[in-house]
Amino acid sequence: MIRKLTNVYRAENAYNAYNKLLSSHGTLKLSTKKFSSLSNSNNRQNFFNSSLRPIHQYMRLNFSSRFASTNVDEFITRRKRRRRLIFFSTFVIIGTALLVELDYRTSESQAKEQEEKTIRLCTRKGGPKGLVIAEHFTDEKDYENTAKRPRLVILGSGWGAISLIKGLDKKKYHVTIISPQNYFLFTPLLPSATVGTLEARSLLEPVRSIIKGVDAHYVEAKATDVVFDEKLVEVTSGDDPNTSFYIPYDKLVIAVGSESITHGIEGIEHCHTLKSINDARLIRKKIMDNFEKATLPTTSPEERKRLLSFVVCGGGVEFAAEIYDFLTEDVVKYFPTVLRNEVQVSIIQSSDHILNTYDEKISDFAEKKFKRDHINVITNARVQKVESDHLVYKMKNEQDSKNLDYGLCLWSTGIAMNPLTKAISNKLPEQQNKRALVTDSRLRLKGIQDSSVYAIGDCSTIENPNLVQGLMKFFNDADLDKNGQLTYDEFAVLATKIARKYPLTANHLKRAHELFDRYDVDKSGTLELDELRFMLEEIDKKFTSLPATAQVANQQGKYLGKKLNQLVIAAETSILPSSRDYSEDSDSNCPDTDDKLAPFEYAHLGSMAYIGNAAVADFGMGWTWMGGLSAVYLWRSVYFSEQVSLRTRVLLAFDWTKRSLFGRDISKF
């Protein structure tokens, strides 16, 4: 029934279309009588089959396209396009699926091959303990090419290590960083994290995000020993000795930092230290716990006074200043006012002044500021014993000991070796220093002859040159006419040579004319051997080790990164810097390329300290800056510019703004 209706509908459409065609062109007239009988559906169908179909076919074959109907052609064209689209889409989908499957199988095959290679490489054992030697890492993409590069292993993730990594050319070394601490910590601002001025996240930058641009490998583990003969570093993941393995090296950089020195004082375990972000969190929690306990009605007045007593042993001036700011700006908002009168902050210092490495004017300014703020500064005192609730100290000129109660005690009294540096020092007879590893002026570890091991940062110290020992060599080399006396010109050349070889002497030898006149005792216009000996003895007495600061470690890392790049370039091209950039003198019997490169020269850019809504700066040569808001913004701007990433800069600015508008965060975490 539906088919018949469809045919009738098509016949009527054809009949109407044909009549329109005839009326428009006046050809092929048809009798209307013949169509009067088409009211019946069967007649219409018969008419279409007998008369109109041949005409329609004739029109399709013989008439021009402007007389023919385009409906059928458009339908056919659309259907063809649709079929082509379906075919093309099917082809694309099938092709894409095949490519995805092929890529998956190829990746799976490569991953399996890489895993087999890793297992094969890691199955080699060696070293004194017969441990696995990790010559390849799972995140290593192009092992064939990277294996050809010298292996550079860096121990630590502090200032020295990060500065070194950022200065390296990523195409020159196969770099591996080994550290149990998987982040870089901006230590100069660590005291601000103890009272909520800054959040911990603002001081941390993940190591993996820093090394991404260097194509280095990071191993979160602890280096426990170094086998110098076989150039292997023993590494342990966690505290399980069964996880130990070796990592080989061609160049090794030791930048593991230091620990706080205890001086053998009994009960030091009751004190807090401030070396890591976990230390800052523990101190922050302890401070808030003490304030909360002090508010309890069951707490006695004596116990409340003890809980709110904060003692700093050593040079923790910035921590004491942060505590004071916290008390005056935030405690009064959230805790009873009576607590403010019970709080006591004390600093115990063994020297005559606080900030004793700064200019004397700065020390006096800081002491007067602390006195106005009611911070108890105790100088010329030494701690003898630490108990769980009090410590015992004695003044230098007094025989009787005194007690000082505390609710929190911070120990900040210098540096000492950590277990790794102690183990290294015990292996090398040349290492006689008890607090740090000794290096030469090129940061090479003393006792290693092939210039393959360096030490930078707090864990190392540059040996003092001891100029008197080289007196005869200096004198004979400078005495060109061999008359037993040095003229001013000969002495000026000698002073330049010594300063180039030992950069630590540069400040003492930079005014050669004044030195010559001062030590020419007999005013003969020449220096004799005894006069030169007296000069060198006086200079030796003035030598001091470089301070264990972030500034020193940062400059050492930059220097070493530049030098390691130069060593590879020199090995590939035999090109060295010009003669004015290095000293060819070397204490080594068999000098190598490293001996011809410039020694490390420290440029002191100044020291800064925050002392509670005020700051001080010592730029050397008598240049100082002491003040309130202006000095604080200078202090902040310097540390802001030294951040290692844009992320920490933004967070730092946000925390400082938040502190100015809303105060500190007093939560415990």
C-alpha cells in the first residue's frame, strides 16, 4: 500500500513538473482530455508508465541541462559525497588505529629492551663490598650518547650544588645529583619560617624542577662513603643497609653541608637546631605549644614564665628578632595581654659583641636596638650544661655558674663535620682540619692527586697559603739580579704573583707601595730576606677562613661550574684562557689542565641581617647601612633577587604582603 502511494506521489510530481515545462516553452502540447481520467490512482500509474516515463527519459537524454530537473542529480551528488566522506572517515580511523597500535608495540618493545639493558647494566657488582654498580638510570633516554660523556656526581642539594648545576653545560657531562633532601632550601630566610612570617613552601624548590634544564639525574639517597681508588660513591636509600649500591664517577663534587658543633657539651639533645625546613616546623610547633600551655588555668606562674622563655645559644640573632616581632605584633592579638609581660628572649654569646663579624658600628647598633626591645643579650659567656628545663652557663671572668630557665633553646654555635666528611677525612692523611675538608685554591680536595674530587660550601675550607714556608722560593724568584735584595719593581712583581696564586692574599697585597715602605725598616729602598720574612709572617697572621655562608657557597658553585665546562673544552680543543686569566704556577709535581685554570677568588658582596623591624648591612671597607623600613626593604630585595625560580619569588612576595596586611600565620604547621 505504501509503495503504491509513493508511486502515485511521484507520478503527480512528474505530471506537474512536465506541465510547467510545456507552459514555459510552448512545445509538445498535450490534450487535456487525456488527463481528465487521471483522478483514479490506477489510471495515473498507467499514464506514468506508458506516457510520462519515456518522455522523462527522453528529456534526460536529449534536453539541455537548463531544461532538466536538478533534484535527482543533487540527490545523487549528495549521496556520492556522503559515501566518500564515510569511506574517507573509515580510512582515517582505521589508519589512526593501526598507527597507535604500531606506536604502542614499538614503545613497549623499546621499554622492554631498555629495562633489560638496565637490569643487565645493574647486575655488575664490584667495589670493596661487592655491591651493585649503577651505571645506568631508568630515566636515562639516550644512554649510548650520554655514556660517552664524563660522569659528574654531585653530593648535596644546597647552595653550592645548585649554583654548580645551573652553570653547567648540559651537553658536556653525564650529571648525577645524590641527596636525601629532594628540595633546595633558601636557608637565609629560614628563621622567618619559625614564626609564620614565611610559609615553608616559599623557601623550597624541588631539585627535579631545577635540574630539568640540565638533563641531570637525581637520586634521593644518602652518600655514606667514597672509594677513591675505584672512583665509586657508596649510596644508601633510607636507613636500610641492604639497599646500598655504588655510583661511579669521573668527577666528584662534595657539597653535603655541615652539622652544628656541640663542643662536647652535655645535654645538647635538649636543644633545637635550625638547619632544615623540618627544624623550622618543629620550632614553630614548639613555640605555639608553649603559648597554648601558658594560657591554661592549671599552669603555675613559675611554669608559665619558663614556657615563655626563649634562649638562643650562639649567633641566632635573626631568630631572636623574629621572635620579638611575633610577640609584639601577633601575640597581643590572639593571646591574653598578661603573657606579653611574661615573655623573655635571651641571647648567649661567647664573644664580646653580637654580630661580631660585622663592623663595630653595626654591632653597637644591634645591641642598643635589642636593649630597647628588652631582649636579654649575655656576652662573654659559655654554656656548660643543658638540662631539659634550664641551662648552666658561666661568664668568662667569673667563677660561679648561673642557671637560665627556658621553654625553647636554639643551638647555633658554628659548624662541624657530618658522618660522610668525617669518613673522607679519616681516609686522607692530608686532611688535618677537624671541622671541614681542606681544599686548595682551586677547590680540589687535598690528598687526591688526579684533580677528580672537589669540595665546596660549608663542608670545606680553603687552606691558608702559609707564605713563610715558601719564603726562599719567593725571594729567589723575585731577585732577578741575584744581589740578595728586592727593589720595589721586583717586589711589585712578586706581590702580583703571590696574589694570583693565592687569591686570599689579594686584600693584603693590593697596596704594594705602602707595604714596601712599611717593611723597609732600614729605609734602604730595598727589602732584604729578614724584612720579607717579617712581612709574610704578619700577613699569615691575618688570614682567616672564608665564612660558612650561602654567599661563599654560591660563588664557589658558579666558579666550579664554569671551570668544569672549560676542562671539557680544553680536552676537546686544547684551548685555554689567556695568560692574564690564570696562574701557571702549581704545587703539583705533574700539573694538569686544572692547574692552568684560574684559582677561586672570593668577592665579598656584603653581609646583611634582620634585627626586628630593622636591618643592617655591612658592605666592607667601612660602608654600612643601618635603619628601619628602608634597610628592611633593601634586605628583602636582595634575598628576593637571589631566588632560584619565579615560583618562589611570587610566593615570597605574597607572604610578605600577607604579613603586612593580616599579620603572621599562628597555626602550628
